[in-house]
Amino acid sequence: MKQLLLILLLPVSITVLLGCSEENIIIGTELNANTHTATPSAPPYKVGDDIPALAYIEHNETYNAESVIPPQCYTKTNGVNNPCYACHQTDRTDLNRPNQMADGNLQGDYEFSDLGVKNHWKNLFVDRTDLIKGISDKTILDWINQDNYSEFIKKQQANSQWQGEITPIKNLAYPEKAFNSQGFAKDGSGWVAFNYKPFPSTFWPTNGSTGDVMIRLPSAFREVKGVYNQDAYLANLSLVELALKGLETISTPPINEQRVGSDLNSDGKLSIVNHITKQPHYVGDATSPLAYQLYPEGTEFLHTVRYIGVDSNGTIFNAPRMKEVRYMKKHNFKSKQELGTSYYREAKEKSFENLPQTLYLGDQGINNSFGWTINGYIEDTQGELRPQHKQELAFCNGCHKTVGSTYDQTFSFARKVTGKKGWGYIDLKSMTDVPNKGETDGEFLTYMARVGGGDEFRQNQEMLMRWFNEDGQLNTEKVKATPTLYDLITPSPERALALNKAYLSIVKEQSYLFGRDATLVKAHNVLEHVNDSQQPLKPEHRYVWDMQLAWAE
């Protein structure tokens, strides 16, 4: 800690130019491009809360040991506004469900440790109005339209010391070039993009980011007798969907059963089929049995978090530049019983008031202790993707470890458009606001009504103006009349550019430890410190909810 205190005596001033423009942006740090280590460049800070984020990383001092508590958990509910239900769930109806977290009691209760009662996500309370004034629309458009993924992959491949995963997808910055109509990567890498409904509401473009998710199964699931076989791969992908969603049958693009060597629709003959039924085992060279709501060992996910693209017509799209690249691999299959042991260990540690533990694996990322390896990459000051520091990665466990709503510690695949229509790159214009399983109203309509806004913090003014009446009540009929998800959750071009600029200021600060939410002004519906005066959610404002959607096959 002495080293950290010494740097507080450094001079207080810095102005650094944004590399791709002539305009000035005030930042607090630089990053060494070769080693990805922090190099403080006399940032403007003083003793106390103004120590810059990278100073903690450089001196290996933990800033927030409770980083698994995401920013949204500090939202003021006022006893009636409930964004909590989307993560915290207790399902007593399905005794076979592997997710045994049962944390529905956390909806609006602020059950934090002594350390967690302080909101460490300081970026929520920064008004970025002045910070983004010096960034022109041209500057931000030039920035977001650059491909920073291809060069990142080249550097990984050229780094003989790198021990982590390498995930090349040719032209990933430009999805229309990277994937065919069924979502298969054109480069033969085995990655498959799928069309899914973004999780409420952090992943709505109107709240700061666009993104996509790709899945890849191990080679045995893609091959028959050691040779790549797309029919077998498509069959196994569909069987994974059947298993995860607990379905008996599902539609598929045409599959030639003769090429697979299996009767997939159980009609007693081998033909070209458009539906398959649940099988006891995966097909092709894969021999493992299907497991209810669990992925097979070796399943990988790649998730890119991108800036909000804005074209010359004002259309919103997934920008080429990536804020983050996130990766998960199921390195160890755990049965429901084995997962129960992991959940029990987590509960026991919490009952003894132990702080969360993150198992860091060096270049490979972190182990979430539920069979998954998680890794992530984020922009440095020059916009190049760099490995996240272990403190930055610990944040990932907040969602991909012990959360009651997840399916096998994941979100997106359970929300895929079911069956044939769900294979292909994410397309908000192809989806409507369908309900969740067991409900009748659209999911996003229901969410906004329960939250009282268009985001967890109830501060997205554009969403409030679009979808809420002057009395603060949701305009239900207007939302129901909205034709697509694109029309419902994408921002105006003006808001998109402002959000991109706000996030760029976080990039230049490298202040990810303080939060990655690109808020434009200081959050007012968020607690800076939790105390006993906070009103818990009333019982009638707590909900049982399933993140799966009632897609019409």
C-alpha cells in the first residue's frame, strides 16, 4: 500500500490527444501497448476516492472486493420499482432444474456485506456532459467504424508467450461478411451466430451498446467419422437447444438424416427433415448424453460488446469497433448433483461472511467454479483490445456464477428464437416483443412497467419520453403497437452518438474498475451507500419469471 500512497504525490495535470483526431480529450492514463500494463501519466487525483482505476491495477491493490455486485443492484426501488427480478429468481415448480440458486429473496432487499453496502461503481455518478463536448460527430463515427478485432487476433497469434484462447472469425467486425444466412461462420472456424432477444435492459442499444453472441461445439459434434459434416453439426446444435430449453421437438433448417446416420425425427426412416425430436445422445462423432438444461463439455461462447453504429440514414446497427470481446468455455461438465455442491459451497461462504473469491488462471481468464472458464478483452486508451486485468474480470462472476435466472450460468442461448428461425446473426428487426414463458404480455413491455422506466436506473430520458405518459405511467397501447424490437429499443442517432462519446471518455480514463455503464449524466435513482432506511420491495412487486421466451414455432 506504501507504493500506492507514494504515487499520490505526483503532479496533477494531463491532457492527451485522441489518436485518430485533432481534438483534445482529457484522460488520466496511458497503456503500454506491448505489455498491457498500466502506466499512470500524472492523472488528476488526490488522496481519497479520486485515486485512478489503473493505479490500483499497477500496484496490485484491490479496489472493490465485491465487484460481483453489479451496478444495477444499487438501484433505488422505492418499494415499487423492480429491475431485480430479471436476475434474482426462485423456481419451485421445476425440481429438475440444475440452477439451484433460489435467490428470489434478493429482489430489492439490499442484502450486502459490510463492504458491499458502499457503491464502488463511481462512474455512475459522473456527469459526462462537459467531457464529451470536445468530441465531434465525425470523430466518434470514425472511431466506431474501425475494426479493432482483426488486429487483436493477429497480435494474439503472433504472441508466442500467449497461453489463453485465440478466437479468430474472419470479418467479424462486419457480420454480413462473416456469417451465412444460417449463422455459420464463412471461414470454417465452427462458430455459429444465433438470433436472440437481448436481455433486459443493459443490452438494449438505447442503453449504450450493441452486441452479438456466437456458439461453437467441440469438433466431435461437427464431424462424422472425422470429417466435417454440417448436417450433423446443425442436428447437434438443435439438440443442445432442445436440452437447454427442455423441449421435446424443434424445427430446423433442412437436415439430411442419411448424412448424419441417425433417425432424427423418429419416423423410422432416413430422409431430409425439418424437425427433430429429443435424442438420448448427441449424433455424429459425439457420444455424450443430452443433459437437461446443461451444455455438453467443450461448449464455447463468444460475445462481442460493440459501440452503437449509426449510418448516413440514421439507421442503428452493430458497429465494427468492439468495446469488449467476452469468451466462455465449459471446461468441465458438472451434473445437477455436482452443481448442487458448488451452490452449497457458495452459500456456505456467504453465511460465514467471506468475501467472494475469484480463481484467476492467468492468460486463460478466470474459473467460475461451475465448470466454466471466462475471459475478456477490453479497449486500451488507443482503442486496441487488451486482456482484462483480474480485477476487471472478477466483475464477470457477478452474472455468470450464482444468479437464479441463468441457464447453466449463461443468458443468451436460452433466449434464442426457437428452432429454424433462430439460426442467423442477431436481427432486432426480425423480432417482436414476445412474452416470457407463462406470461401473456410482451417481455419488454412487462419489464418497463415493473421498472418504471426504459432502463434499470430509470434515467433514460428518451425512453421515458417515447413510451411513458406525462404521469409516469407506461403507455401500454403504444408499446404493444410497436412492430419490432428495433423500433422499441434502439436510440435516436443523436442519443447513440452521445452514448458512444460518453463511453469513449471511460476508455480514455481506463476507469473500468469504476463501472462500464456509459451514463450521460449523474445517476439519481442509484444509491451511493445502502443503509437501513432503504425501503424493501413490497411483496406485490416481487415476481417469479423465466428468461425463456414463448416463441411461436
